[in-house]
Amino acid sequence: MGIRDSVSEAGTVVVAKLEDLINWSRSNSLWYMLFATACCGIELMQSGGPRLDLDRFGMIFRATPRQSDVMIIAGTITYKMATRVRLLWEQMTEPKWVLSMGSCSNCGGLFDLGYSVLRGVDKVIPVDVYVPGCPPRPEALADGLMYLQKLIREEQPLRHRGTRKPYVVPTSRMGEVSASGGEGTSPERPPQPMASIPT
């Protein structure tokens, strides 16, 4: 039973569980941190524009990690940048979620053979939603963010969060297959400890 199901016909009384109210407020006020390191950043910027308008979902961009609860990784992450990504993620307040956007942040993408390219941002921070593509369309990013909202609505914030299984946005929803295969990274790959990143 969700919040919308429990509104009375007169619209004056709302009866719901505390967890439903918390999840409803969290899922409809996601403030995402702008973190674009490559060409996927253009698609991220376009998602906030008038065509998709992420503001209508209650998603507002913030330029500081201390005011953000969603980090959207859009683009290639190098080993040198991985330590900064981890630092920014640690500065975000709980609860926090991560969306990996594009093949480069999912698995290294076209540049995975480069000596300095991190083969998946999930090696340094836990990822909740993967959006495959090279670059993914703004509609695919919006689909991933709406799925993140669904994940948040199903959480139990008054109990232990536990571990969450990451979600990969299906390429059939994106309208086209990406140039790099469009599969993203495998959700079964466990995150590596930060000590494995060379400095």
C-alpha cells in the first residue's frame, strides 16, 4: 500500500507507513551531483534541458557533494581521477546512490585498452544503476533515474539497508543499440577495494 493508494476521496487525510513517507520524499527529491568527465556529459546536460526536464521528477543538479544524494558518473574515469571520485562519493551524505552512465564508466568502453583507464567505476564505488550506451540517449538516462526512484520507494529505511543488486537499463528501452555493444558492465562483478588503484 503506497501513499497514493491511501489518500482519501476528500483529499484531506493521508494514512501511510512512516517508511512509505520517507521513501516518497526521498524518491521525489533526488539532487544529483554533476560529474561529467567525457562526452556522456553532453547527454547529461541535455537531460536537464527543456526536452526531458528532469526537474519535473524532482531532480535538481547540485555542484557540491554535501548537498547531493545521487552521483551520476558520466564518462571515462582514469586511475588518477578514481581517487577523486571516491573522495567525492565519501563526502556525500547518507543515503546516497550512484548511477553509472555510458560504456566508459560502466566497463572502460572504447578506451578499455588504455593503460590509464579504469575498467568500470564499480571498482572504486558501489553502483546502483547502470545505463549502457555510447553515449546513452537522454531518454535512457531518464529511464535509469526513474528506476532508481523505484528502487528507493522499495527500500526499508528504518531497517538495515543491506546490499543492493545493481540494475542494468535494458538496451531495448533506449531505442537504439550503442556503438560499443550497449551491454554495459556485468552486475555480478564485485567492486574492488580502493587499494587496488595505483597512485
